[in-house]
Amino acid sequence: MTTALIHSEDWRRFDYGPQHPLRMERLGLTWRLMEAYGLTRLPGMVVRAPRPAEEREITIYHTPEYVEVLRAANAGAIPPRGAAYGLGPGDNPVFRGLWEAAQLVAAGSLLAADLVIAGEVDRAFHFAGGLHHAMPDRASGFCYVNDAVLAILRLRAHGLRVAYVDIDAHHGDGVQHAFYGDREVLTISLHERGERLFPGTGFVNEVGSGDAAGFSVNVPLEAYTDAAIYLPAFEAVVPPLLERFRPDVLVAQLGIDSHRTDPLTHLALDVQGFGRALARMLPLAPKVIALGGGGYDLRNVARAWTVAWAVLNGVELPATLPEAFTPDAQRYGFGDLELWDVPQEISPDLRAAVSEYAARQVDAVHRAIFPFHGL
Ligand SMILES: [Zn+2]
């Protein structure tokens, strides 16, 4: 098996601003933990840096008018009509180099797709990618261009069947939107329920349109859902559908804002549960493109995506963080030097309610989706 880790030092040039929860430094921190574990020089892997995507590679999905506004925002000032395209103070700030950052994130996921299409690698991980909320003509939820959609469209242009599985705490609305009428792309998103969390969508009854009904799958989950509840729900939905769909390529969005300490969401996964969900997906497709996504507690981001890269390479990691990482661990307040989270119990009453909610949603998915697949 050959793998590619896609990483660019250029991310250090960009900054969403001091008040913004998306910290670019999480990428460098993740890279340094991977490096400390020896995961950046494994046999059979390559490290590749993307070159910025061309405008025409982005207008494959995004409208020329919107791309024009993103280019105009590159100098760091809000362009005229920026607000109409989702830009401005708040979630999608305008910062110096915004368009170059958009080109870079698109390029990383397109590079992952190209490496898989060319048969150069079996699995690729672009952990700066996974910006799943961007719409064709609008920035949304910290996302300016939808690198996941661009990668899937490139795979589709080569006739490949794609399953997209999104385990970010937020609904993968932008990717669902792009392929809502395309039965050659199966999208599955597990996320905190839309009544409680941005973007407010991702209900079971969003099943896809026309002959693509049944190819858009949503599993909303209650706050406090932990791995013990999450993993059985995942098991009841994802493997049966992927085994039936038989994708050529799995595109996995691995947001780790589903973690119990994430400051923006209310799910309660731990790094172990996150790793198990990824490990369960891998045998379901011959090729895998993994993308990053949300994650606003930097300590979780570094640990989870390091674990993801280890899982993608079939490597077991020592449970103690490597000596070489100690300066970062101290600087970022890792506390102990443990890779894995200490198990934490929720109260029995809460567990019963959260578990019952998950079981109801899974049941609804079985009724709304499975018949379209002869299940
Ligand atoms: Zn998220």
C-alpha cells in the first residue's frame, strides 16, 4: 500500500484573525506531532506540497462572480458586495491572502484526487482540507471554497464512483448540496442535530432528489453522544450502505470538532472513538482520500489527525507522546503526555436519553434510505 501526506508550510502565512476559532497553527502543530512520531517518513509514503489551484479548477464548481469577489478580497479589505457572498466580520472574515488560501486548500484536495486517479497512491490525507460548508456562490462556516466537492468532481470526471463520509460535528451541507441530484455520489454525514448546531440542516428526510433519492444520508445525533453511542450508530448505517454502493473511492471528512472538549459543539467523542470510526471505513473502499475539517481544541486536532494518519498507514502508535513533542505539548497545554483520552462516563439518565435518540435516528435512516438500496 502506498500513501501520500499532503502538507504545505504556506498555511503559516494566513490568519483568520485573533478572535476566530479556526487557528491555522493547528496544521503546523499536527505536522510536528506526526513528525515526532516518525510518521512523516514511513516506508511506502510520500509527502507532497500542493501548488495553488488555477482559477479554472475552482470555477468548475464555484461561480465566476463569487471567485471574482474572493480574488478582490485577497488584499485584506472587504470587497463591494462581499456580504452578499458571505464575506465579512464573523464566521468568514476577509484577511490578507484569502484567495491564495482558497487556492491552496483546493489544490491540496485536487492533488489528493490526482494521485489516486493516476494510481500513484492508494490513500491520501490532506488534513488542511475538508472545508465542507462552502457553497457554489457563497462562503459559509469558515469555508470559502469547497475542496471536498472539487476533489469529488475530479474523481467523477474520471468516471469513478465516490462515497463521501463526513464525521465532522457539523452537517456536511455544502457537499450534500453539490451532489443532491447525483446517484453516482453517495454522501453520508453524521453530526450534531440541526436544531442545536450550525448549519441547522442534515435531517434524515434530506434523502436526495429525483433518481438520486436515497443517496444523501444524514444521521443527526444528540448532544453528549459519546463513542459508545456513536460507533454503533455508525456501524448500523455506514458499512451496509458502502458495501452495497461499492465506491471506487471513499472521500472521508475527518473533522474532530465532535470531540468532547471542542469549544463549538456538544458531541462527546474521544480520540479513540474517532480513530475507530476511521478504521471501520477503510475496508469499505479500495482507495481513500481523507480530508481534515473542523476542530477547535488544538490538542485534539493534533492528536486525532496524527492517529488518522497512523490508521491510514496501518501503524500502531505508542500511547505516550514522543519526547521531541514535549515543547509543543507544554506550550499548548497538553497536560499529560498521553495520546489517548481518559475514558469519561456520562450519567445513566443522560446516556439512556442520548442513546434512545441515536437509535430512533438510525431506525429512521433504515426506513427512509435503505429501501432505495435494496436493504
Ligand atoms: Zn465542524
